[in-house]
Amino acid sequence: MKHCKLIILTGALGLLGSCNNYLDVIPDNVATIDNAFTMRSEAEKYLFTCYSYLPSEGDPQWNPAFVAGDEFWQFYPVTNFNGNSLEIARGNQNIVDPYLNYWDGLQGGKPLFVALRDCNIFLENIDKVIDLEPYMKVRWIAEVKFLKAYFHFWLLRLYGPIPIIRENMPISSSVDEVKVAREPVDSVVNYIVSLLDEAAVDLPAVVPDLTSERGRVTSLAARSIKARVLTLAASPLFNGNSDFSNYRNADGTELFSSTVDPQKWQRAAEACREAIEACHAAGLKLYYFPSTLYDISETTRTKMNIRNSIGERWNDELIWGSSNSTAHYIQRLCMARIDPSRLINEQALGQLAPTMRMAELFYSKNGVPITEDKTWEYANRYQLRTATAEDKYNLKEGYETAALHFDREPRFYADLAFDGAIWYGQGKYDDEDPWHVEAKMDQTSARKGVGRYSITGYFAKKLVNWNFIIQDGQDLSVEEYPWPIMRLADLYLLYAEALNELNGPGPEVYSWLNLVRERAGLPTVEDSWSTWSRLPDKYTTQEGLREIIHRERLIELAFEGHRYWDLRRWKQAADAFNGPVLGWDVEQTEAARYYRPRVLFKQVFRAPRDYFWPIREHNIVVNRNLVQSQGW
Amino acid sequence: MVTDSLTGESLPGVSVLIKGTQQGTNTDLEGKFVLDISGNEAILIFSFVGYKDKEMLVRKGQAAKVELVSNIEALDEVAVVAFGTQKKSSMISSVTTIDPQELKVPSSNLTTALAGRLSGVIAYQRTGEPGQDNASFFIRGVTTFGYKKDPLILIDGIELNATDLARLQPDDIATFSIMKDATATSLYGARGANGVILVTTKEGNEGPARVSLRLENSISSNTRNVELADPITYMRLHNESVLTRDPIGLLPYSQNKIDNTVAGTDPYAYPAVDWRSMLLKDATSNQRVNFSVSGGGKVARYYIAGTFNQDNGVLKVDERNNFNSNINLKSYLLRSNVNINLTKTTETAVRLYGSFDDYRGPVDGGDGLYRKIMRSNPVLFPAYFPAEAARTRVQHILFGNSNQGSGNFINPYADMVKGYKDWTRSNMLAQFELKQDFGWVVPGLSARAMGNAQRYSYYDVSRFYNPFYYQAGGYDPRTGTYSLALMNEGEATEYLGYNEGAKDITATVYIEAAVNYNRTFAETHDVSGMLVYIRRNSLVANAGDLQRSLPFRNEGVSGRFTYGYDDRYLAEFNFGYNGSERFHQSERFGFFPSVGVGWYVSNEKFWEPMLSSVHKLKLRATYGLVGNDAIGGPEDRFFYLSNVNLNQEANGARFGTNFNYIRPGVSISRYPNERITWETDRQLNVGVELGLFNDFEIIAEYFTRHRSNILMTRASIPTTMGLQADVRANVGEAKSGGVDFSLDYNKIFTQQFWLQGRVNFTYASSEFTAYEEPDYRETYKSHIGHSLSQQWGLIAERLFVDDYEVANSPRQNYGEYRGGDIKYHDVNGDGQITNLDQVPLGFPTDPEIIYGFGFSAGYRSFDFSAFFQGSARSSFWIDPYATAPFVSYRYYDGELSDYSLQNQLLKAYADNHWSESNRNLHALWPRLSSTIIENNVQRNSWFMRNGSFLRLKSVELGYSIPRDYLSRWKIQNVRIYVSGTNVLTFSKFKLWDPEMAGNGLSYPVQKVFNIGVQVGF
């Protein structure tokens, strides 16, 4: 009966015959990337995915523009705040694991090359979506092209020359193919501009459905970002920068042209003009505080014109606001504890502290720098002075504070709070009885424990919406606003700058500056300088006017995340970020001791190295075609 | 009457044969026999499995009293091998077996006994918390850098995990074998490459019920405690740590506070708390009860065993709570193995096994609490304030806390007493086996089939109140009073809250069918064959995503064919043909063959003259392939499919006036690759078995392994590709090699005195042979040629003298650093210290040598044994994060996120650190800091230590009450014993137990003293 054995063997083999079925456990319809492009609602998620990589520009933890320079300072080590940008400010940027690494998406940076790949995947596949209306498809494609341009722009600003990701390389690409090299900055700029031009044509000027689409990019955003890109390209850092004449790829490709090209300003000026015209055509205008709800003084109203041009949600001036990085944490970081009856509330942190340099930057009440004002005693600025009834809308009447805080322009009082400053709003809307700040040791807004205090004694009131209210317990009422990435005043000042660089001083340049100054409650450039400045002719020369435009820009856009980039593109970071960081001596209880500038840190900026981010060393080891940023 | 020479127990079933005839009988249940002999006298041959044959001259009518000598080697005559058994003498594969009694340790964790006892096993134990104290063990070291490095564990043929193995009772184990080479493991195909541990449980023997009972009580304490600095030093150095980094920093303690604390002004206003002694006892006691009943008749046999273990933690209990939150782990095991002979040739077996753990302990678990103690400030607040200190009358305990700085601190005492956590774990198996002997059809043919179902479940639940935290302030030295402020009004509760934890369920079904053929032709040709088919299906309840929820499956056919000629020449061919659901259809099945040959030299005629000195010499060699399909990660399967999440919140965006038009986004966590497949291991084993002077048994083996197809991330893909997930391929290769050696000595000198000795030695080293890495110009960065657990790090030269030296040395790219921080060597000379300066440091982290030696001796009714175990050629690193004083360190992101943490200060650091007043360039700890100094915590040679140690792992003294006293109670044997585990440790490293390696601040390895009694009747 040998066949018994056979039967068993056959049986065993028969079972084995079913193997492939047994081990095939995957049911049909397991999600793959193809599912993202089968229908409109799924494809919309992919569109939103592309948006999700936009850097969080309204959060100083992830946007280096706030803390990595000299605009804000914080106590150190900082525990309740991701201190990556503070590390950069303290000169600790490195090549092993760079801070705010937007190349690899590490240490707080977004992975921008992943973002670019997703944009390309979207562009490659969007035609597959059956139920997507053609007009909508055109707009979506334009949005993704914009985002692709914007991600390149971020990389350009951080890393200078970068590889351009025009299309996706397949995963199966050979080892040599994937080793891409940097491309010259001019090529990168041209690529970004071409994408923005393509996008601007197909984008609406205003989103059709405000309730669900505000925050998505428009043709106005595309045109104004183009203006910003071209102004960057025309600025000294990128336009004929001889510091980088030896900065070349391994094959010798020159990455920075060392000859200055004035035509770049021409392109920038045109882009600014086109953007401004488009904005005006769409009804955008500089913001003025409309509220008639409260009967307030002109002084307070002017300050509200300034404050709410940032803090009011979707205001008339906003060209592109980020609905994905709304101002919430940054408001907490700026808000001082002003309510003596709610000291237990620890949610207002007040730790994002403007430096003394920022306090001195603002003009005198006459609209000229405090160093130039004939009537302003610069040398005595640290002396004590007591506020009078005349100052009552800006300073607490009868309060003793530094002379530096007197007779300054409205933007000084609108943007900053300090020991003795009036803080209008935040639940007290009668400007005869507003909050005021008391910031000396043991006072309401002073240091509490190890964290949660302003190490300079200043607070960036500008970024706090006037309806932010400290409530009982640990509660807050925070009115979020879309972080302003681009607003009209910015564009005006870019245009003024470009025109001055192109043609020198003239009425047209002044007119754009004066629009901004008017809203800020200041006389015109011509009047201010002629009447009050020790250098009355300054605005009539190109160099003088350049200085005026730069300063106007630094003041108008203070604390909004522009100073850091502007100083770099003007090649002035080496001067600004290279010296002592000062604040008041906040550990003191007596005014006489408190109002002594204290050195918090001695910043070092190594030019030209620190103008660009280093690339993580590992990337260089993996891809030898990639050269390290100059000096790193 | 036939008895055991050692124990004096009667031996039933011994075969008694009259020499030169076929006439014979067996002893009965009491070991007695009656045999008619034809002449006046005859030579009787007594033989019994596990004993040496004995010949004896008897005279007619005379009672023969025979003592058989147990034969340790012969005990293993039949060894358990993959899917069956094999005669030990004919085996050529590399298998270590151990007498299960040797695995007996006074602990409810079997895995802690493995180190040093089994040649070929590399093992170490890193923590001593009951329930979490499994040792890590690897067969012949590690030859892969995939995720599954540990062996396949099979208990009664069923794949189980290390915890199941840990819960096994040595008393219930029939055989315990470690399969080490390809011939032993290739039948397991794609799952056997890391070796296999094979355990079978006991079955009943024919005879009356035999009951065995064992009771143990043990006292367990920490082998070594980390020494902490006193509270005054803590404050002084905490102040120093702030000032030395930042002259304008805020001091954590005023001089007034320090002075008052020194003076002991008031224990509540100026507390100084030794949290460890506040929370922990020095020792705890554990109990174990184990019983078994076995027996049976012609038709059915049974083995029933039950175990109850109770392990207690070392936490103290606050009398004011009505619940006890000390760790209490009760485990219950019940096993029933029943064999039934349906017909003369058909046998069935039903095996039921249940293992149940019930745990009650603190909400954080023991290790969690231990870690909290190590991160609690000793001087900020007392554990609790006296009840009368509160101005209002309250029910609750007034726990201390402080919000100095930001947020609450840890009050570990409050966390210990605030509630308790229960978890239970159950594992149930039901197994049915059918064996049919087809000898009547084809001589030597048999078949069997087995089915097994397993359910594993776990859940935990915690009940706790939110403690009331009070902060003391405003101490008035004249009245000696202070004020108390409630810190968490509204959050704290006097009633219990509740939290449900994880719930895991796994259901597994396994079937196996086999045919066996086994026959000897012409008395010299031994032929055997076996084919087995297996199929396994496993499902998990809480998978987390669709792909993980799909069944885990294995399927395969394996076979073994052996040929032996005259017990002298042996040959074997094995194969496994296996598939796993993880891979693409084209890569799903793999074929894993192996061959082996053996030569039993001492069975040759020409060897006979040498038999008296060398009674055994066997040479054997095997070579073959084995696989490992557990690559990537346990949940990371289906490499041939992409894995996308079409509802990824983090990749979404929001728009609209009020930002409330929100859609999730898309993320990719895997790109498809159809060609990914299992790891393949080519294994060579050469062994020699040597028996000397009848007393020594030596097995020495040399092995090499070469693992290829190890899954790796492609290192050549730059970030600019923009991939979201790593691209992986089977490109890694590694090899390992080493030596296993075991020596057993067994001698019975007189009836009163016997001695056993043994030595085990395992050396296994590994190296990368192909590793996907960038093309380093710094060749020392390459992994090739280094051990798989080799660490790379920076070379610490010494501490910086001062800031001036810092400014004039190569820039170190790891955050801010100053004089007194670690100065590194610029290996590549590029003027910067970066990751390119990391060189291979020290030995691998997995020890390359594990050894053990010991002896057992018996004299009259006493027996004594001692066993030493050691480990060599490993390095470990003191964890510079966890031990950094004063800093807030979290073991993982988000751990204890509601608390401010402050690491304790090790006494060793307090005594020996760099300071401005004492610039010791070779201090144990660099310049103090109240935050982590990234520069100092890089993997570097400063904190590297030698992991070698030798310890007296176990020592035992037993006394067996002589049988004469027992017989009237119908008791067969009583043995009383005392034993100890981890009694002594020898190591250069003194801060904590060296076996814990870098993990010195967690629940320490335990030292156990045990008293037990074993009764058989």
C-alpha cells in the first residue's frame, strides 16, 4: 500500500498549490497615490497639501526673520519657545545640523524640496481628475505654479544659488542623475519669475468665495511676490556681489555674477508698478481705522491706523495673508501682563522683546531720525523724565520713564510698549482710561520666575490685536488674524526704493513714501527733512534718499518679519547684527537703576558667510556635486 | 528492586534482560521486578533511558538491589529538532540542549537565566522591574541590522514571544534546545536565520499520579543603587551651574534658603527630601508556588501543572490611602497536556495552556516612577505638608509643589500614591495533535497533524485622583509659621479619575501536517525522511491602519532526509520552502536548503583502544541557507505597495474668512518596490564532540554566517529629490563568526559524593560587509569591517582650559560651549569638529563574549551549586542626557509634558566636575549647566565605559530529607534549599550595575535571596 504515502504527499502538495492565494492578503482598493487624482474632492486635498508646506511666517519659532537678527531678543536658554532662531542670532548656526533647515525639513524648517516634489506630482497628475471643471483646473494649476515659485524663492533667499526643481526625477533615477548641482542665482530668479508670470495670468485678482477661499493665492499675490523677488535680485546681495566671485560649482559654473546690472532695478520697478496698479484696480488701499464705535482722540486713532493695518483680519491693505499661519502664539509672545488683577494668568508671555536698537530706530515726532532732529536731545535720551498731561495718550501721566520715550512718532507708540507706556485696547476701549505698562522688577509686567518676561523691557504691541484680552484663570481671548505676508505699504516702499535706485530722487519717489508717512501721522519727507533735520538736503541725493527709504521701510514694516531679509539684501547685516544687544536693566526696581542700558549679548556676524544658510554636511557627503555655502 | 543511585528513588519501567537471551521483563511502578532465570545464576542487563546500562550477576532466589547511575549525556539520547526528534548520536546539526533544572532561578522570568548557561547565546538584562525585566538574547550574536534580531521561539511547536518564554516554568519543561546552524534551522526557512529556541513541555508517563510541589519565598533588592548628592550640595551646585554659564542668570536658590536648609530650620519651609528613601524600600519579598500532577494508564496519560507567582515592587505604601499602589504582579499559569491512545497506532494529544498576568502598580509603572525620582528636585518642596498646616479643613493630602520657574514640578510621592494602574495579560493556547503510525502499511512510516489556536489579550486601566499641590511661602522665623497656597484649584480632585490605556488582542491559528519515514535497513543503513507543511495566520485588533490590519501569514513545506551508515557516517539534507505575505508575488517564496555530514570517529573499530581515555569523538560539518523575513519593521510590510495617507491632517490647509474651510492633505510613507525580499543567511558550522575519561564532555564549534539582502535605506538619494519616505533595497550584507564551547564534567565518586562542573563560552563577532553609505573621504566613517553594534563618536581629548582655548581651537559645531566643556579631536583636520570626525569607538554595545562556569556537588543529603557568569568585549555609554544634573530631560518627546523636570545630581558628578575654581581637565563631568550642553552630550569617548563584568549569578545550597524519615508520610522526597541570584558583581564600573549599561537610572537589576521547599509524593 505504498500509495498511502503518495496520497499524503499529494495532499501536502495540493495544499501548497493554493499558496499564492493564501499569502495574497491584500484586498482590492488599498489606497495608492493614484487615488489622490481620481476625483475633485481628493485632488483638492492634494492642492491643500502643496499649500501645507508654506513656511509658518507668522510664527517666530519657524520664521527666522523675527529672532535670528537684531530685532527681537529673548532670555536664554529659552524653554517654552523653540529657540532655533535664537541660536542663529547667537552665532551658533552650524553645518552638522543647521537650525531652521528648510533644505531637509529639520530643526524647525519645512522640507521645501518635498514641497516641490508634491507640487510637481500635482502638476503631472491633475489632468487625470475626471470631474474637475476646466476653469477650476486652470486656477489650481496656477496656484501650484505660484507655490512652486514661492518655495524656490524661500530657498533662494536662504541658500542663494540652489538646484532648480523643474520636474520630478523618477525614483529609479541613477545615482549620478540625482546628484544635482546649484544653479546661478540669476537663473533661479528667472525661473521663479517665469512661474509667477504664468500663474498671474490664470489666477483671479480676488478669490471668488471669500468665506472658504480667503488665503489662497491670487494674481495680486503673484504680481507682488514677483516684485519682491525682483527687488531682491536687484539688491546688492544678489546684484554683482564681489564677495562671492569665487563661489562656483565644482565644474566652474559661476553662481553669483560679479558685475552690477542696473537693468535689474528696471525690472524690479516695473514689477512693482504692475503690482500696485493691479492692487489699486482691485480696490486695495492703505488701511485707516474705521471704527466710530469709540470716541477716541486723534492720537489714539492714528495709532489704531497703524496697529490695525496688521492686526485687523483681512483689512483693505492686505495683499496676501496666510490663513495657515495665523497670529496666535506670536500675540501671546508679545503681550505684556497689563492687568494687575489677573497676575495669576501666565498665558501672556511678553517674552518676544524688541531690542533697544529698535526703540531708537523710530523717528522723532517730527518724522526724522532722533539723531538728526534738531529739537531732540539725543545725548540725554537715557535720562529720566516724567510724563505730563500732554503725553497722556502715549505715556502714563505722572509716570517717570526715559527721555527716549518722549516726543517720538506715532508708530513708536503704536508699535511698542514699555515701562510707562499707554496700552490702548485689550478690553479697555476708552482712551481716557487705558491700560498702561509697569515693567520694573516686582511690577505688574515684570519678570515672573525664570521665564515669561521681556528681557529688554520692550513689548511689540504692534503684533497684538486690540481685542486680545487676558481673562480669568488661564484663559485668553485671542483674535487671530491672517499673518500679512504682503501688504500694500510694503509694495509702495519697494517701488520707491526701485525708482530711487533706477532714476534717483524725484517727486514720484517722494509720493509713494509720503502715502505711507501720511497714514503714520507724519509730515512729508520733504517737509520733515527741510524743517527738522540737521541734514535738510538729505532727501535730494540718491544716497541720502536711499538711507531715508531704507529707514522708512525698517520702521513701517518693523516686527513684521522684513528687517532680517532687508538688511541682508542691502548687505547691511554685517553692520547691524554685529554688536552688543541692549535692553533696560529689567532686574531693577528703581527707575534710576532700571533705565541703564544693559548688554545682553555681543552678536557676531561673519560676512559673507552668514548671509546664507549652510547646507547640512551630510548632504554634501551624499552629493559631491553640491558645493557648501560659501564660508561654511 | 531498581533505584536511582543519587536520589534513591525507585525506577519503574526499567528493562531487565538476561544476557545472551531474549528473556526479560520490566520493573513495576515501585521499581520491583521478578524474573525467572533458568540456571543458578545469570547476568542481568538493566537498561533505562537516561541511565547507564548496568550488568549484574545475580543468583537464583536472591533479591537483587540495583542502583542505576544517571547518565547526563544519555538523558539527551533523543533530542528535539525541528518538527520532530532525532537520536542524539546521529545528529550533526548544532543544537545546544540544557537540563531544564539548570534554568531554575528564583525569579519568575526564565530569560534571566539564559546568560552563560547555554553556549551560543549572547544575553544580557538591562532592567529589574517585575514584568518588564526580560533579558535580551541572541543566538550566536547578531548578524543583521534589520529590526528582528532575536531568535524564533517555539514552545510545543508554536511561535511565541520572549514574554511567553519568560513565563515558562522550568519544572514544566521537558526539553529546552537552541538551534544554531543551518541544518537545524533551515526547515524554518524564512524565519530561522536568527536561530531558534525550541521548548517542549512535559507529558505524562504511565503510572500512578505523581505530585510535585514547590514553594519559594525570596527577598529581592537592588544590586546597586546610584549614589546621589545631598540636598545642600545640590543647591550649591545648581546655583553654580547657572552662574557659570550666564553671569546675569537668575539664581535658583537664595543664600538665605541654603543657610536655613543647612540649619534644618523647618522641614516644610526649607525642605530637603531624599525622594528615593521616601518612596522605596530596601527590599521586597516575592512568592512562587508551582505544582504538577502527572501519571496515566494504558489509554491516557496526563501532565497537569499550575503555577502562581507573586512579584512585588519596592515601593512604600502611604497608610492614608486605601489602595496599595506598590507593584504587585501576579501570574497564574495552567497547563494540561493529555495524550490518548485511540488505537494501537493512533495517538492524540490535547494541550491546553493559559498564562495570566494581573498587575497592579503605580500609574507610571515602576520604571516610570524610578525615572521620576531621578528627575525631582530635592529642595523645592516636601512630599506633603502636615494636615494642620492648611487653614481650611480638607480631606485630601497636602502634597508639596512649586511653580518656581515655569509650571509644576514632579512630586514623585504624589504620583506614587495618587492612584494605581491595573493591567492584565492573558495568553491562551489550545492545541490538538493527531499521530498515526503507518508501520503496518509501510514499516517506519508515520504521520501527524497538529492544529493550534492562540488568543493573546492585554489591557490596562488607571484610576487616580489629581493631587492637590500646595506651595509654601512667607516663612516667619519668629513664629516658625509659613503660609500655604493651593496651586491647582479646579484641577485637583478628591475623587478618583479614570484612564483607559491600550487594549491589544492578537488571534493566531497555526496548522502543521507531517509525514515521517524512519527505518534501518540491514542493521547498518539508517534512513529517515520527513516532510512537513505549515500554515500560520495571525490578526491584530488594534492595527492602526489598513495595511497593518491585514493578516500576517506564513506558509511553507519543509523536509529532512538523513542517512546514517553504521552509526559512523552520517549525512543529512534539510530544506525549507517558505512564503510570507509581506513580499510581492515574484519574491514571495524562498527555498532554503542545507546539507550536513558527520563522522562518529569513536565508533570506528580502530578507535577501540582509545575508548578508555577518549570515549567519544564526533566530527561534523553543516552548510546551508536560512532566511529572515522580518525586515523593515513589525508594521512595515507590503514593500511592493506604496503606503499613502489621503487624510493626513498635518499636510492639510485651511482657508476662508474665519479660517474654517479645512481639508486634510496627502502624505506618502512608503514608495513601492516589488523586488524587496527576505534576508538570506549562509551558515557554516564545524563541530567536534569529545568525551574524555568517561567524565568530561566537550563540544566545540566554529561557525561563520553571512547575511545578505539586508534591507537598507538608499544613502545615495539626496534631499533635493524631495522624497517623503526612505527608498529601501536589499543591499546590506554582514557576516559573523565565532566559537561556542561547552565542557561538562560529571563524576560520582561514591554513593555519597558526586560532582558536576560545567563551562560555557560563546564568542561571536560580527561585521558589516556591504553597507549603503555615502562615499566618505574619511575612510574611518565607513561601517565596512566593523561590528554591527559598533558606535561611532567623537574623540574627547580633555576639557577645555578656558574660553581663550575655545576661541583658538577648531570650531565644534554642536551649539554653545565654553572652557570646561569637552574638547574634541579634529580627526580629518578640516579645522571644524563635525560628524565627519566621528570614529569607531570602543567595543560593540552587544557583548562579544558571554561565558559562564559553575559546579554542583552533592554530599550525603546536601547539595551545593554555584554559577558564575561573565560578559566581555562590550562598551557602553553613560547616558549624558539622563544623568546631566539640573536639566529637564525627557526620555521621549512629550513625556511628562505638563511638568518641569530637574535631574538629580549624581554624587560622582558633584565630587568630580570642572569648575572655575577647580579646572580639572579630566573631571568626570564637564562645566556645570542647568540646561543640556549639546557639545558635551554628543556620542563621544568621554562617557564610554567598559561593559565587562563577572558576577556570581547564582548559588544554591540544598538539603534533602533522607527517605527513611519520609516513607511513613507517603512522601517521596523533600528538598529544602536556599539560593541567591546576582550575589556578587565584579566590574571596574562602580556607579551602577554594569549589566544595565547606560540605563543606570532606571529600575535596577535585582539581587535575590530565596528559600524554597520541594516536595514530591
